[in-house]
Amino acid sequence: MKRRTFIRNSAAAAAGVSLLNTGFISPRAAISRDLGIQLYTLAKPLSDDFTGTIQKLAEFGYKNLEFAGPYYFSPEEEIKNNPLVSVMGLSGYGYHEHTPKEIRMMLDDLGLVSTSAHISDSTLKHNIDEAIEAANIIGQKYILSPAFMGQSPEEYKAAAELYNGFGEKCKAGGIQYGYHTHNGEFATTDGVTRFDILVRE
């Protein structure tokens, strides 16, 4: 996305939230504008009743679902050590024991789409080909690395090299690769943010 487009869209989104908070736009009207929801925020309800939770989201007016892992194609170690799985005692994760084809059928039946998925770096290193295949079946256009926990400029340079590799693989598979930022990327070292390093590299 071009910087100008990003700023324009961000301003429009901020204005929409401002109007929503003042009561000029109803929550239902805001949701009906093709807004989506990050399913990471609903890990427990999805684990307890995946199909029922997806149906409820459709009833509430959500249109677009962003999935979060780990997934069936993630390394066993990641699944075992994932805090959502271990701490919250989840019985499911990612696509919750559904195949990509089943997910696509469910979305189609409910009039929903999923244009993106958060997929960890370890999963992409372990099995990026299957991640891309699943994304294409479901109809996702984007695969996003959800976070990088490095601290030093050198670690961020190494991450950028890794992400360039992910990007090349995704592009070859018809998917756009992206990175989900948090606050840590905007810490500075010698006046340069970690985000600057990611962008530059």
C-alpha cells in the first residue's frame, strides 16, 4: 500500500471510530461496512464451539475473519508450547480440526470471507508451502507474521532477511506476505527504530 493511501485510509477509519463513539453511527451500521474480526481474540469460544461461534459472528454482521494459529501444519513443538493452547486449555486452534476446504464451504454458506491469516515464523519456516496452499483454498490474499520478539538491530536485520524469503515464496504462490506490528518495533537505537530497519532491509 502506498503511504498516501495508508494515511487516507487511517484517517477515514479514525473518523469512523470517532463517530461511532459519539453515537452518530450505530455499531450495527459500522459492522456492516465489511469490517472483520481477528479470531485470535475469540480463542476460547472458538475452541468450545467453533461452528457456533462462526455462525454468531455472521449473525452479528461481521463479514471478514482473520484466522490465527497454530495450525495443523505447524510444528508439534509450537502447538505444545503455544500459550493459548497450554494456559487456556484450548481443545482446538487455527482451523479447529477443519480442512481448508471445509473452512471455505462454511464461509461460503454464511456469506463470509477470510482475506488473511496470522501464521507464525516457525510455522512458515517449517511448512510454508502448506500454509500457502491452505490460504489459496480458503481464499485468503494475505499471510501475516504476527510478531517478532527481537531486541537488537542485528536481530531485526536477520528477521528482514527471513521475511524477504517468506515474501518471495508467498508471491510465487499468489499470496501477499505482510507483517503485523506492535509497539516494540518503534523502540529506537541510535535514533533508528526497529521498524525502520525492517522497512529498509
